[in-house]
Amino acid sequence: MATIRDVARYAGVSPATVSRVVNGLVGYSLATQKRVEGAILALDYEPDTLARGLKTKQTSVIGVLAPLVSDALASEVMTGVENAARQRGYSVMLGRTGLGSAHVAGYLRTLRTYRSAGVILISAAITPDMRRALGANVPLIAVAIRDQSHFPSIAIDDEQAAYDGTRYLIDLGHRHIGLLAGDPNSVLVNTVRELGYLRAMTDAGLPTVLEQGNSLYDSGPPALRRLLERDPLLTAVFALSDEMGASAVNELQRSGRRVPDDISVLGFDNTRTSQHVYPALSTVSQPLEEMGELAVEHLLSAGNSRSRILLHALVTRGSTAPVPPG
Amino acid sequence: MATIRDVARYAGVSPATVSRVVNGLVGYSLATQKRVEGAILALDYEPDTLARGLKTKQTSVIGVLAPLVSDALASEVMTGVENAARQRGYSVMLGRTGLGSAHVAGYLRTLRTYRSAGVILISAAITPDMRRALGANVPLIAVAIRDQSHFPSIAIDDEQAAYDGTRYLIDLGHRHIGLLAGDPNSVLVNTVRELGYLRAMTDAGLPTVLEQGNSLYDSGPPALRRLLERDPLLTAVFALSDEMGASAVNELQRSGRRVPDDISVLGFDNTRTSQHVYPALSTVSQPLEEMGELAVEHLLSAGNSRSRILLHALVTRGSTAPVPPG
DNA sequence: TGGGGTTACGCAAACGTTTACTAAACGAGC
DNA sequence: GCTCGTTTAGTAAACGTTTGCGTAACCCCA
């Protein structure tokens, strides 16, 4: 592997000059620029990231931490992150948060020793010890979760989104609407969504019924069964994640109920999963890929530490319909 | 951030000694070890990865390149990779191959400047220019694809797996079995699988009918419709990816056909997607997470450059059944 | 043609490690 | 008590960059 000195020697200049043209600084003539560029091409030179990072105290790596690696929601955010990062010449480093906060802190310490340009936390709240583990001067932002404290985040208004989703079902004529909630301990966005559901129902003077899942596919069916036990008159189910929504649709069909004729199902997040089911899941959509892109923009534009709230939207597909007569 | 010199000063030793205890080498007394460890704790010292990498010409990063970031198959492989990497103190860096091989080469060059310990290519074949872009001394391995040339890979025997899948449908009594193929240009594993299907059908003296999709969900329905047009007597469909299988199941229901009573559907890969549909997809399973783990093991144990072929398995769920009478 | 201002470029130190080399200290055997 | 071998420890160079500082060369105008 050629070094900057090799290039310098080949071009008959000093390493400093090579560095300057590589980095697009000023201080050389057009003629030398050409010579240096020729040398770079000839020697297939590529600056060493490590040496550069050591000197400048910054590398082009962005850390991304997601609950699971294979999570559909995180995948879409990561797609946005990867796109935006690549376009700007940054690389992304992957980590997992689902193993407890001690591990997360470990990741952040590693990311710090890599002199990462910033880190993005998906679906997890920033805690003070995370902030500390990362060191004060590398930016950190949470995505798909609204930060309660003063840390920056990019998210939708989950409470209002859940309100609007519930309201949509109410407007379809449903009166008995059950909630498939997520685990409030693992991702506290669930609590906020619950609140939106509760507010919409009480605003409409309707009774609430709620069962806890854990946001993943397998937790849907048992929670759904409990829900139906508690209120057999249910004509609609609002699942706080698409995975639970999808498994609800499948479970209902398995038990002989028709979706949406007998019972409507509404999902949340608008991940790919919502389309992998028949009938396709109506869902409350958040712009996940865009969130990822905005997150890297945020990290790389030092000035703004402002949080952003993006707009949610209702996407209606086959799994919801007006309440059946009778 | 404390440096090794700070620790040395605090402990009253030289930086060299600190380095030795940090790296678990020999050459210091128990007493100094204790003192150094105390200093490390007191100053919250963490060795700088960049400086270390610059000196040793190696970092603990493993590159992982997947077709799409949000791909279900890749997600599972990546889960395995991330697990194995983390356990060994390595970090994983993410890239995308779906943008053409020029981009891939770019990623590999980047990875090289990071002095990555090795890179894993998911669902894509290694080409000589990739090998070149990465530099000769960093290991590279393909996963979930059987390499045709001499590059190492970890995969199942796709031809035989497709053969076995087809054979399974034949053994259920099906005679008219259509194939939902993937794009042979994007991922050439598809070609091999096609071959397995063709061999099984001709071995059984059955007519073959095949339509091309692109492995993703949306390509399933149109390909399926073409398939049914060409052979309206179809009682089974073998999809070469779970996504196409899932969309086939959904599309069949949409068009009023019952799965598996009227028509059976068999998927491939056993990703999460295969369970997100009702009835759940029978599928040819490959041990994706294990493949990921083995891949990092391979990279880190310098000696073996041997390829490995893992066992596939048939997992039967609700989407397949014996051929309907008549 | 000479002087001031600008431009082009090189020198060398620094970033935080690792590691060959060297030297001091120590213990043991005679 | 001397020598020798081993253990413990320090010195300094090197890894491949970037960048502040200094200086030679150049340009323009009086």
C-alpha cells in the first residue's frame, strides 16, 4: 500500500503538498496538482483512515445502535442512515441495544475510541450514562423515539399518532376497540402511544381494553386472545406495532374470523411487515427512512442540536373497514 | 480523554509498561501491574483504537456487505455476525452491495483503509476486482452463496436444497408445480436453485413451468399470475424466496384460491417473513444466523481458507398439503 | 529595478500507540 | 563476593497523516 511519502516522492513534491491536494486545500499551483493527481492514480494511493483520524481526532464513522439487528423498523431507519452516510463519505458501524444498557455503554466507549463522528440510537432513549460513555464532544441522537429530556431526537408525535389511529377506527363506527400494547419497559414509546389511545377513547366516551405484548410477532396472538376474552364484542384491534398487527390478522383468520368483515386491525409504523400479510395492514405510518437521513444530517451539521418532530400519516389498506352492521 | 502517558505518569511507570499490562504481555511485577490497573481505573483510560491500529496495522472491525440494508435474509446473517463479532471484541461495519460492483469496490477500499480484520459478503459472489480492491492480506468470505471459483464461502448446497424442496412437493402428489424464480442476474444463487428444480422435475418425468421474479415481495404476484396463465392446472408453487412465497400466498387468497387446499406454496430461506403470513409458509431452511457466526470465525482463524457447506432442511408449516383429489 | 505583498511549497512536530533494544536490578551458584 | 542468567523496566523510533511556521519565488506597480 502506497503512503503519502511514496506519492510525494513520485510527484517530486513534499508530503505536505500531497496532503493539501488530497484534502482540497489551497497552496499549490495547477501544475503540481496535476502531477500529484497523476502520482496518486499511478500508485493507487488511498489515505490511511487511521493515521488521518489519529491526527485530526475525527473519523468518518457513524455509529448506529438498534434494539435487534434484524428488526424491520430499525432496518428501514438504517437504510436511510446508510444512504445519507454514504453520500457524504461516511461509513456506518453497527451495534445492538437489546442486551441491556451496560452493553450499550460498552458500544459507545468503543465508538469513542474510534473517534466516531456521531451516533444514532434507534428506538431507545438516551440516558445520562450513555451520554457520558460517549464523551462530551461526539453528537448523539435518538431516532423513532421522542426524547423526554433535553437530548436531541427525531420522531413523530407518538401520542397524537396513536390518538389519530384510534380516532380513525372510531370514525369507522367502531365502539369496542382493543389495544395490543407493547412492553413499556423495553421501549418507552409504547407508553406514550398507550396514552394516545386512552385519550381518544375517553374523549369519545368509549370503554378501553388493553393487553400487553412485546411488539414482536409472537407476542401478538396470546395478547389478542386475552383481549377477545375480556371483550368478546371487539370489532377492532389497534396494534402498537406492525408485527403484532400482522400476527393478529393471521391469528384471527386462524380462529375463523374474517378481517376486516368481522374485525378490523390497525398496525403501527408502516414497516414492510405490514404488507406481508393478507389483507394488507392499515397502519399508522412514520417516515422511517427519512428519519434516518435526517439523523445523519443532524450529526454532521454541528450547530443544530434541535430535535425534530415529523408528521405521521394514516395509510389505509385492506385490514380495516366500517363496523359490521349489528 | 486520558492517554497512555497520563496513565504512566499516574502510576509512576513508563508508557511501555502500561502498554504491556494493557495487552497482557509479560515483563512487569505483580506490584506494578496493580498500580497500573489502578491508574487505568482512576483515569478511565481506554486505548485509542486509531493509534493502536496505525501501529499494529490491524483493527477490530469486520465489514459486512449486504444487498439491501433492510433485507430479511441479510438481517439474520448479520445477527449472527454481530453476535460472534461482539463476543470476540470486534465491531461490525455495514455496507450495501445492491448498487453495483463499483460501489462495492469503493466499500472494500474504505474497509482497507480502516485496516479491517476481514469482510463478509452476503448473497453476493466475490469477484477478482473485489479481491483486488480489498488488498491481498485481508480475508474475504461470501455467505449464503456458494462460490464458483476458489474464494471461500459458507453456504448450503442450493441445487440440492431446491431439488429436495421440489421432491417434497412431488412426494405430496403434486404433478403441476410451477417455479417462482429469482433474478439470475442479481443473485446468481437463483440459477443454481433453478437447476435443482429442473432436475427434480425431469427426474420425475414432470413438465416444468417457470416465471422470473426478482426475489422481493412485489415481484411475486405478477410472476404468479403469469405462471397460472401458462399452466392453469397448477397445484403447487415453489418460490425461490420467502418474500415471493409470502406474496404468492396472499395473492392466491386475494384471487379466491385457498392455500393449501387448492394450491400449495413452498418458500425458500426460512426468514422471519415466512411466518408473517397465514397460513405460515413451508420453506427450505438455511441456517442463516449460524452462517454469520461461522463467517466471523473463519475470518479470525487465519489458517483455514476452506469453504463450508452447511445442511439445509425442510420446514413444513401450513402452506403445503397433499394434492387435492381430482 | 527595487520593494512590498502574495502565492507556492517544504520542514518538522505532533497525534497515541507498540516494540526492538538496552540497561539496571536481582537471585543463585560457586 | 563474583559472575551469569533472568526478570523488570525504560528509551526512542516508528506507524501515516496534518498543519503551523518559515522561506523562496513570484507578481505588480512605482
